[in-house]
Amino acid sequence: MAKACKPVVALQLYTVRNEVEADYPGTLKKVARMGYPAVQAGPTAKYDAKAVRKMMDDLGLESAGVHVGLDQLQNEFNATVDMIKDLRDEWAIVAWLPEDRRRTGAQWRT
């Protein structure tokens, strides 16, 4: 059974995705200076999960879940789990499902 999740205020980095793309380390620094204790972060083309975790550690930021695509989770499950572990998190968040996968209760459960 998964451990209980302690509520925390966190910034979803998708909301500042343009800034992250231009300057990931600088954006994390600004987020930490604003007082956020945690972010929902992930790797990018420039930085893998271990590099992102190091940046977060240097700034005292925690991980509050990792957004992943459903295709990524289904097609690259082990690599996705490894990435989440590298970020020292245990929560994968699939933020969106295609409509044809969510019309019935049975589809949601699948």
C-alpha cells in the first residue's frame, strides 16, 4: 500500500514551461526564491532526471509528483519508473486521457 501523501504547496513547472525551456536552473532558482517548497518537475531534452534532482537538491526543493504521458507510461514503463525514482518521487500523474479512453467507468478503470 502506498504511503499517505502529505499535502504541500508546489508549483507545476508546466505553468512556466517557456521559462524552463529557456533556463531550467534559473527558473528553479526563481521558484525557490518565491518560497515554493516543492515543484512538479521532470527531465527535458537538456537535463535528465538526475540532473534535475541535483538542481532541486541544491535549492532545497522537493518533488510533488511527476507528470507523464499515458503513452510514455504504457510503452516505456520501466524507464518511466526509473525516472520517477531518480527524481526521488513515487507519484506518476497522467494529466489527460483521450476521450475514447474515458467514456465509461470500465474505460477509466482500464
